[in-house]
Amino acid sequence: MTQRMLEGFKVVDFTHVVAGPHCTKLLAEHGAEVIKIEPLGGELARMLPMHREGRSAYFIQHNVGKKPMAMDLATPEAQAICRELIKQADVVVENFSPGVMKQHGLDWESLRKINPDLVMCSISCFGQTGPLSKLPGYDWIAQSYSGIIDLLGEPGRTPIFGDFAFGDVSTGAHAYGAIVTALLHRLRGGKGQHIDIALIEVLFSYHELAVQMYDTTGGQWVAKRSGARHDMLSPVGIYPCKGRYIFLLGINHQWRGLATAMGREDLLNDPRFSDLKTMGQYKDELDAAIEAWLDTLPSVDEAVALLQKHRVPCAPILSIPEVIALPHNKERGLMRTIPDAIFGDIHVPRTPLRFSEFPDTPDLRAGTLGQYNHEILRERLGYSEAQIADLEARNVIASKNI
């Protein structure tokens, strides 16, 4: 079997829910050994749906390939176990609120003394420093503070949010990239280091237009909610079509393709629509022409086919079942199957990282709570069965088949 790319790297994982676990899942999927440290009752993800016989599909999705241990980090014995594991580790990842790791004697300043080559990554909502750093935070809190939610929704109405974790997942991916970069630096003779990743900063970096426009106009232009259409560019946005919706982009050279697909080549000679920089001023007229054309078509599928024929970027707005059923996604293997002894087969999104030397998704499982307590304590740290039994009797460690 070909050695996976991160095989041999050891990770101690103190993460929970999504942002941190997504980072360590990527590390595990590409070969790193990830020891996941959980509280005695399990991390929050084990409580989230769906459940079968007490087993969480949510936890399984975000924790494949890891080796769970469960312990009471408030005890000196558990802290000593973690320090011994970290002495042997390459990477530590945590996403507690800043200050929690220090309470347990597991902060960067403490750990760098016992392992100078360590790469430690701390993921939080606001970062490790600053006036807001000690506050609890989640994806939607970071979206609120980073100006994302302010731009979602209809003009003049309440902002909206999406029920998905794009801030957490993308922050986890940024953390993964930062860790691999730090490991590469270390392999080239550099030192270990602490990485500080904040959701608010990752999300703020998504503003590809709004920040520089505000800055370069001296604050005169401020991005605002524009609903289904782009605030500045046209035609760009979501249009109704026969009870469904289509997203299309007809700017720059694609404008000619759109006008041709609509049978409205006359619009190409209209001076109002001859300059990308000024077309947005006439978006009401453009939108009316597009909607009138879509009304003449029998379906969204017909509209998409005609637009694609003329190389106009477009897409039907798909539901989750439609995304899963799309032939393109089936051929690409968008979904992966995780067999689980308790839950059964679970179908979840495949990792989006594709490598020519490693084309197959690794066959990994998600461990039960504390499943690897005995193995790691015995084989990695040299504990006897009597010592392990004593730790269990005193509730320093625990295990449960969930």
C-alpha cells in the first residue's frame, strides 16, 4: 500500500464541533495519526443529530480517521497524559476559547518548553488577542462581526443567514493549510511555532470587492444588501423561471452570448449596455428583458441548455437532493460512504482535495468515545493495565460505545 502523504506525523487534537475537527479530519485523511482528546461525556458533536443507538452521524462525518481518547482535563493525571503525548507529537490543534488551554497547563508557552519543534494551531472566533478574544463564538457570530451577514438578504429588510458552516469549514481548511506550511518550514530547518487562526479574519478575507471599494472611494461606497441581484454589476443574479430559479452571469464577453441566446442582438448596439462599468446603472431594464425572455421558455433546464450552448455561465438553483442526484456529481464521486458498526453506512460529502497520486478516498472510520484509551496509554506511554484500570476507577479516563 502506498504511504499516504502525511503518514508519520503525529497530531494531538483538542478540537470540537466543526472548525477544528474539519482541520484535523483533513490531516487524518492524508495520513497523519490524529489522537482526539474528548471530555468524559464526549464533545458536543456527539450530541448533535442524527442519532442511532446513541451514535451521532454528525460526529462521524467530522471525525473519520481519528483515535478518540476521553479524559477529564481538569485532573493532573489527564494533563500529564496529554503532555507525554505532546512530547512525541508534531502538531497540536485546539479550538477552545482563548485561555482554556492555559487553565490546563497546555498553552503554547508551556508546550514549547517540552517540545520546541511543536507546531500548535489555535482556532477561535476572534483570535488569541484583542478585546473580543475571550468571548465565546460560533460561525454565525463571526459572520456577523465580519460583515458577511450584513450583505445577505433583501435591501431594506432583515439580514438573513444560511444554515451551513461555511465559516467553520473554510477556517478549518485555512488551518490545515497553515499547519502543513509550518511543517514544511520545520522540515527545511525552521522552528516549531504557534498558529493563531480566527474565524472573523478568515471570513473578512472573503470580501473580494467590498473592502477595497470602501477604501479607494474614501468611504463613499459602502456595500449593501442587494437581494437576488448584484449591487453593482449587471446582469448578475438569480432569476425566476417556471416556478424555479436560475443563476446567470452575463457580464464582459459573456454579454454577447446572453444577448444572442435571448434573440436580442439589438441590445448589443444599445449604448447603455456597451460598457461593463456602466451597465449596472441600467440593471432594471436588463433584468426586465431577461425575465421576459425566461417567461417564453418551457423550463429552467431549457434555459440552462440554451445559455450553456452560448457559453454563458449559469446554473439552476438546486436543492440538496438535486445536488446529490446530479450526474456530474455522481461521476465525480461527490459523496463518500462511511461504514459504521453502530450507525450503519452514512453518506457524507467527499473531501474536495484531489491528488493524482492518491485518487481514492481513504477507507476511514470514526472512533467511539475513548475507544483508544487503553491502546495509546499502553503502547505509546507504557502504562500497565493496572494503572489504566486505576485511572478508569477514578474517572480520569472513560469510554462508551457511542
